[in-house]
Amino acid sequence: IVSRDSHPQGSVIKVRGIPIGGEQIQVISGPCSIETQDQMNVAADAVAAAGCRMMRGGAFKPRTSPYAFQGLGVEGLEYFQRAAERHKLPIVTELMDVRMLDTFMEYDVDVIQIGARNMQNFDLLKEVGRVNKPIILKRGLSATVNEWLMAAEYIAAGGNHNIIFCERGIRTFETAYRNVLDVTAIPVLKRETHLPVIVDPSHAGGKAWMVPALAQAAVAAGADGLLVEMHPNPCDAWCDADQALTPDELKSLMVTLGAIAKAV
Ligand code: PEP
Ligand code: MN
């Protein structure tokens, strides 16, 4: 179903009328984690002011340590909804557990993110395949392109064809940065599948200063959009502080991207 052969012209996925996979690139931005109502309000203002049309934020966080902040859960979804609605920004948030799917539907999450660590959680993939919501499917930490395509096929097989691939860097021998952004995967996926491909330069590099270079490389290579972490005050972020852009840095990035693609 996800193969390019079935739709040679490529698919555009609409999120509350906003196209992903068309002429224009879409930049989804927001904090790694939802922290407080105030933090989300300021973040939503910054996302809208930069010209981004969708917002991200995690309420359920897949953390390496069980003692690290795990996300606010349902309370976080409430903050997120309230903040994003002020600017009519569709919301993107990660689903880790099938038992929360009904709650995500109740809160009218616009795009469900399947995180890198769950790319091959086949039961989760089957469940989101049964709903009628766009899914961002992040690439697994060490997943091959073929494994990633087959993970998407699990979702599509259930009837949900609204799938957006997200390259977020892969594990290699390199330790100088968080992950290696696999730019090569972008044209390969665009050739293999009709579905949109976006890139997360934040989790790829792991440092805010790397984000503009990686974002530009991704767009130049044909990415349909970006998922970028931004925090009103990165130093105080509860999660992924090093890689969060400031609101001003997000604004500058949007200007830079505007020179190589239709970004706003
Ligand atoms: C995230 O986007 O917040 C996240 C946890 O990303 P990944 O699953 O790519 O590590
Ligand atoms: Mn993060």
C-alpha cells in the first residue's frame, strides 16, 4: 500500500486542511515535553509568530531512565489543547501505549506520533492503523529503510493510509553527536513510497546549533517538512534542553528555509 507504484504522483496528507507533501514544506515545532500551561502558551505564541502551522509537544515521554521525567500524561494533553487552540494550531503528540488511544481521540489529537522506540511495536502500529488520524512514524534507532517501510505497511494494512515518515537520525559508531541524520534516506524514501517524508533535525544532532544546518540539508534533499524542538527558555527545559531552539532561533530558521523552499 505504501509503495510509490500505487500513487506515482505522490500523496498529500491534510491535517485540518494543512497539506503535508505538497509544494510547501510544513514545519512542526514546539517543546520536547509539555511542562506547564504557561510554557505551552508561550511556546504556541512562538510557533505561530514564526509562521509554523502545527505544534508538537510530548505528554507521554519515552525516557532512557525510569527515574527521568516521564511526561505529564493526560494533564499535559489538556495544557496542549488549550495553548494550541488559541492559534488554531493542529497538535502532534506521541502515543506510547495502545491503552491511551481512546484518550487521544477524546482530546482530538490531530496527528499521532509513533516514536523511534516504538517503530516496530506491531500491536501499536495495528491499532493506529484502525483510526482515521494522520500518523507520524519515526524511524527506529537502528531500523533499515525496508523495516521502516514495512512498519508503515502495518499501519496502512489496517486501513489508515495517512502516514508521514520522519527521519530522526540513526545509531552509528559516531559519538560526536546524538545520532547521524541519514539524508540519503530522504530521496530513497521519496522514490520507494508515495507518502510524505519529514525530518527531525533536533533529535538527529542533539544540539540546537546543529539544527539549522541539518534542517536546510533535509529540505534541500527533498523533505516535505520538519519537526523541530523549540522551548520558550531552553536552559530550563525538563527534557532535551541542549537541542531546543529559542523562539528567536525558530523565527530565523523559518526565514532561512524560506530561501530554499516555500516554508511560510
Ligand atoms: C520526540 O520527538 O520527542 C522523541 C522522543 O523522538 P524519537 O522517538 O525520535 O526519539
Ligand atoms: Mn525530545
